[in-house]
Amino acid sequence: MKIHHIRNATMTIETGKHVILVDPMLGAKGTAGPPFTLFRFKPKRNPIVDLPDNCQPILDKVTHCLITHKHPDHIDKVAEAFLKEKNIPVTCSILDEVFFKKKGLNVVHTVDYWKRIDFLGGKIEGIPARHGYGYVAKPMGNVMGFYLEFKDEPSLYLSSDTIYTNEVDKVLRDYQPDISVVASGTAQLDVFQPLLMRMNDIVKFTKTAPGKVIANHLEAVNHCPTTRLDLKARFEQEGLSDKTFIPKDGDVMLF
């Protein structure tokens, strides 16, 4: 399996003849929308960084798209146009099916929570995700993580935009994923608690995960204060460096 980290939560997963694009935010710097915070963190239009120079060749090879939820830092207008122009088959939560079909996307698979279905010669299962601590999770709406298995490949858990929950813990302990991806930017709006795991919960996730951990959703949108250097230092402090990847935009990882 080859995982190409592009930016934020956007990545591709290469397995066999398939190249799966995950949560595409493909617009140039500043084109996806206004700042998510105006006061807590410096207001900058999102995304706050450009796409890496090496992403176009892999985007040209995309055969499928997997979307965890409908927020603009996980699918922007440029990505919508890309998916429609190429008629890329899309897989999403059953709760987002109508929304994405109205956008004109080619939704071919919908996934329900805790239901495992056939997917590109393997299996996919929807995993509950909670987008924030406390009250803020409700207005943030439904989010879905995914657990993926392909023949002769590592199993993969995309936890998506979530805090650490009993459901997350269950997947890490019971499913024993070979690779787990954790959104690590500790995103926060001007009010309310964080939308993603705080540092202690990122560490808990990483310690509980049985295999390798990829930390993403970093340094690409203006409401995510945790940096790669912050995370690297904490992983080193906790003795977790050997099992973790904190990819730069454009990095490719082989498993």
C-alpha cells in the first residue's frame, strides 16, 4: 500500500489497480473559504498553504473518492468540479448521500455505521466519529470514519474528524488496524471546545493503536493551532517516534 499525503486530510491510497482519493480539498491557497476563526487564531483565508508541487501526477491516476463528511476543508468547490469532470465514483456516509448527489457527484457506494460492505475487492465499514468536545459536536454535524481491508494489504483506519470516543477505542483495540490515521490539528472555533483531539488524546490514540499511526490535518487551515513540531516533540517525549508518521505535504509513505 502506498499513501500519498497531499494536504490537510487529503490523501491518496494506492492499492492494486485502485487509487482512492480521500477528503479532497484541491483549491489553491485562500480559495476554499473565509477563516474558520477571526479572534482565537490569526484570520487567514483557507487553505493557508498551497498544494504540493508533486500532487498532480497522483491526482491524474485517481479511480475512486472517499469522503468522510461535507465540510469545506474536506471537499471544496475545486474538488467537486474535479470529481464531476472525471466522473469519479464516490463513496460516502449514507447520511451524506442526498447532499452529494445534489452536488452532481457520482455516488456509487454509501456506508452506514458499523456496517461492513464490499469495496473495490476488499471491505469498508463506517465508524462513528464525534466532531468536537461537548456541545459543539452537535452543530458540526455527522462525520464518518472508515475501516478498510484489502487482500494482501495492511488494514487501515481513517478516524476522520473526531475526538477520542468509546467507538474510536473499540476500533483500535478490537479491529487491530495495521495503520491508523488521526486528525491532529486540535481545530477550534472562536468559541466552544476543540473540534478535534487535544494533544493528550492524540497521544492516547497513538499509544492504543496497535500499528503505525499517521498524523494529518495539520498546518493547512487557520483554526488548527497544533504544529508538526509540537507533535514531533510530544511523540519523542512519549517514546512514540518509531510508530508515527507526521508527513509533510507531498510526502509518500509505503507500507
